[in-house]
Amino acid sequence: MENGNLDKVIHDSRIDRSRWDLSERVDVLVSVSRGLVYLHSEYDFPIVHCDLKPSNILLNEKWNVHVSDFGTARILGVHHQD
């Protein structure tokens, strides 16, 4: 993504954090939360990310949030017999 990931925004001293006021931070949190709600409830079976961290939160050119890296994701209910 064009603006990297949230880990870079938090820890890279070269990033201008002046745009990251409380409102912007809340917007990021709400976007991540909406993404997780979608994964957990909008399919026939819930998908659980299992590795959510700042480096897996990507930011595009408009600073929109995208949850990434589903390598450890679990699809709940698929392997259960009961």
C-alpha cells in the first residue's frame, strides 16, 4: 500500500504524525473494527484473523485502512463434527 502500515506510522521517526490527531486515530480504529466485524459475521462461517497487529494494518493512498496477512486465520466451524 502507498502509505505503508500502521506500525510504520507509529514507530518511524521520519513520518509526520501531525495529521494523526485523536479523530484520525479513532477513524483507524473504527475501520479496523468494521473489517473484523465483516470477517466474523458476514460469511456463512466466521473467519478469525489470529494475528492482528499494527504491521498487518495497511494504509492506501487516501489513508484508508486495509486488514492484511491472513496466514494464521482460522475458519471457525469447518472442522468441528459437533
